[in-house]
Amino acid sequence: MRKFFATDTAIKILSIIAAIIMWLYVMNEQNPQVTYVVRDVPVKLQNLDESKLALKDSSAEYKVNVRVRGRRSLVADLKPTDINAQVNLRGRMEGDNLVHVNVSTPPNIELIDVSPREINVPLEAIIEEQLPVSVDITGIPAQGFAVDKATSKPQAIVVKGPRSMVNAVKKVSASIDVTDKNTTVVSTLPIRVLDAQNEEQKGITFRPEVVEVNVSIVPVSNVQVVPNISGNPPDGYIIRDVIIDPPTVVVTGGQEILNSLQSLNTESISVEGATSTVSADAKLILPKGIAVFNEDIETVRVTIVIERLATTTFNVSSDQIQILNVPSGLKAELEKKEILLTVSGPESIIDKVNRNMFKLNIDAADLEEGEYSVDIRADIARPYRIIKVEPSDITVTLHNLS
């Protein structure tokens, strides 16, 4: 035995043993086993059937904290991405899914704990929905023309995506410009899928992506409505006003007919014997080849305001009388006198009459030099009426200018 320990082999073996003991000492003292928490380790979502399901929040990130043990030199440099954390979503359904987090660590690193051990992954179904296409018209057609109808082919598209994103779609549209157009416009246009803020909805697909838009543009004309009023109120009453709603309508038809059409009459509305306001929905009488552009308008509302008559009188100076048609080379002079005018009108507004509303004149046409008695003509705007002029005539004298 003494000879063995005296040999070189024994010395080498002892040296190796001493080195191992020294290494173990250094490792235990200088690079010991430590426990360490790696925070915010990203969790990978595996085996999600993306043809049927999607994350309810596409921006969601799932993370866990992982407690490990290992030599200090190995643990100190661990990064969250060095640890593999994942969940298996195979077979999951729409709604909240509580799933176990599977974690694996690098070699020589012992896994101690994971927090949380389970995470909740909300999922929603991938759905398809058929939505109608609306055609957005921009611009104004040429003068005398208007957009009649706008259609798309197909009239609807299929939108596909997560349920919440599909439900957020509020409008599917194709936009077309008709500025200065006077004939039907046909164009193939891209589709826009919009949310409630009129922004393009992301995270969805749709088919088809383009549609054919057809916009019918027709000639139009805005014409006045003339009510056909028959009969009269009894003596002592007057039609104060006629109100038409709408007062004008837009019609369409052949260009030649439209060019000659100035107004539309209504069916007859009788006020015979009426002593108070008459209101009626009256149909429009349309010439052949003419149609109302707005199909919702079939009648107009005609209101005929009837009131009791009242009278008032005014004294007007002859200076207010205008002399018309004085022959060339002659000068006309009127005698100075007061004219008494009797005016009738609706009782509620008879007090609104004033001297500035009268128009008084005489006609000197065909008269020669000399003195003449001529009739006084008096006029006033409706609904008033001049029913008496006293005196009814006045003396006018014509002189030569030379």
C-alpha cells in the first residue's frame, strides 16, 4: 500500500480528487444554487382554430411570473424570452376559457412555481353576415337634372370576422361622383366598410370587394302649385290668404314638356258659403308625360283663410293723384280737393291700412288743351279692396308749355 501511494499514478489520482473537492467547494461557495423569479414571461397561445374563433381583444397580451432554481451564473442572465410558457386552446369555445399554463425552462434550471397557474382567455366566434350596400352620391348633376335612383350590383356583401368587429359595422358603402352629369352613370367601385365613427372597420374581410353602381339621372323642373278654388264666401266675408304646402314641387318628364311647364293646378276646392278657414289635401293635376319627382308627394295642403269683412275710410289729397299719359307739349294741373276712400278688408288686419298703400291716378291720353272732368282710378294691394271713391272724378286743366 505504501508503495502504491509512492507511485506517480497515486499522486495523479489524489490530485484529481483534490481538484474535484476544490471545484465543489468553489461552486458551492462562489456559484451557489439560488432561487429567482423571472417576471412577465409572455404566454404563447397554441392551437387556436382561427377559422372559427378569435381573441375577443386582439391586442391582449398574457404574461406569467416564473420561479426557478439554478446556479447563480445560469439564473442571473435569464430573460423572459428564455422561458417557454404556452397554453393549449384546442377544443375551446366562445366565451371565457380558463386554461392551464405549461412552462418549460432551459437545461440545468429547475422550475419551482408559475403565477398564475391558469389564465382566462376570452374568445369570440368568427361569423359571417350579409349587409346591404348603400350608394353615397357626391357632387351635383348638371343644371336641370337630378339623381333619381342609385343601385348597386350586388345589393349586399358578406362580411366575415370576429363577432364584435362584424357587429361594429354600421354601414357598407360605395361612393360615386355625379358632378355635372346629365345621363345615367355606371361605374365599378370599391366597397368601404365603416363603423359608427365613419371609420373603416379593421380586422374583418368581405366579399365581393367591388360592386357595380348604377345612378339614374333625369331632367327635372321646379314648378309652382296653383290651387283651383271654386265658389265664394257669402256677402260680408273675404278670402284673406291662401297658403299652399309645399308651394312648389319638383317634377320630371320629357325635356320638351318640362321647358313649357310653368305651374301645376290642384283639383277643385270649394269655398262656397264658407265663413271660416277651409283646409284640404288636394291632388295635383299632372299633364301627360309628367310625374312628381318625389314619389312621397301625392297631394298638397291648401289652407284658405276666410274672414269677416270690415271697412275703413281715408281722406286723401289730390296731390297724391298721378297724372298718366300727358300729351306732348302740354302741362296738366289738377284742382285741389280732398278725396274720400272707403276700403274693405279682413277684419283682423283692417287697421293695418295706411295712405302709402293707395295708388291713385287719372289718364290724360288723347286730351287737348282745355279743362276736363276725368274719372279717378284707385287701387290697393290684396286682400284689401277700394269699394268707393268720393268724388269719383276730378277736374284736370291742360296748358300749352309755350
